[in-house]
Amino acid sequence: MTDSIGDIRLHVGLAPFVDAVNNRTERLSRHAEKQKVFGWFCTYTPIELIHAAGFLPVRIHGGMIRIENAGSLVPNFM
């Protein structure tokens, strides 16, 4: 048995991960009620230090749209 997301066919064993991605906003809101959240872009960010400071580190990813002005604010690889 499989689930599908767009054109991708997934094995049922991945269903909890698919659910986590699809409900990430709600899950983050629940965590934010209990713990401070710290968003980060850069791959080289020391997330252990964020944890040690008492925050929940959350990687900020881009969406599927092209962002025109981001290069003036952050390096292109972010």
C-alpha cells in the first residue's frame, strides 16, 4: 500500500514523516507554547548552542516560489 504526495509515491512506512511535514506549522505552534523557538538559515549554525541556550532550533527553508530580493539581504546559498 502506498501514499502519494504530488507525483511521488511513498511506502506506508513513511506515513508518520509525511504527516510531520504536512502538519509542521501546527506542531511548531504547539512547541512554541512550551519553549522559545529560534529560526536559523545557515548550514554552519551551531544548533547545539541554540539548544544549550534553551531554544528549539528550527531550520528556515524557502518555499517553491522564486524570491527576487533575498540576495540583497542574505547570501545566495541561503
